[in-house]
Amino acid sequence: MIAKVPDAESIIADRGYDSEAIREQIVQQGGQAVILRKRTSVKGNADLDRGLYRNRHRVENTFARLKHYRAVASRFDKLKRHYESVVAMACAFLWLPM
């Protein structure tokens, strides 16, 4: 999957993708790996760009909130345009102040 985005400046992932092989592949393609290291790691997270990692968390939380809408989570619509419309409506509902 990483090989399909060769021109990315940085690749942001969670702890599940913390391995030296993945980090080396990202660096070889000219990108920056923004991956939180596991707790058992000796190297630590001194080089982690916390601002970018915080944005990853916000995006992940947005998808979690979108999946609270049953039509988005189960994709009842067969047509792509109908499903995109439902996702747009769900985003609008999330955006509105409650």
C-alpha cells in the first residue's frame, strides 16, 4: 500500500504499523514516517511530529462518528452517488452545532 503513494511527503499511521521495515520503505521513497512507536520500543518518540499525529487522530475520530449513522456504516445504497450523498449529509449533521 505504501508503494502506491510514492510522492507523499509524510505517511501517518498508528502503532500497528510500527516496524523498521515500513519506516525504511517510507524513507527510501523520500517521505517522513509519522508513526508512534510501541511502548516496548527502545528508541522512543523524540523524532515524532506530534502535530501531524494529532491530525491523524482527528480524522480517525471523524470516521468513527460517521459510522454512528447506520446508512453510512452498512452502505445500504447500491449506487456510488447515493452513498456519497448520504455521507455528505452525515458530514453536514456532524458539522452543525448541537
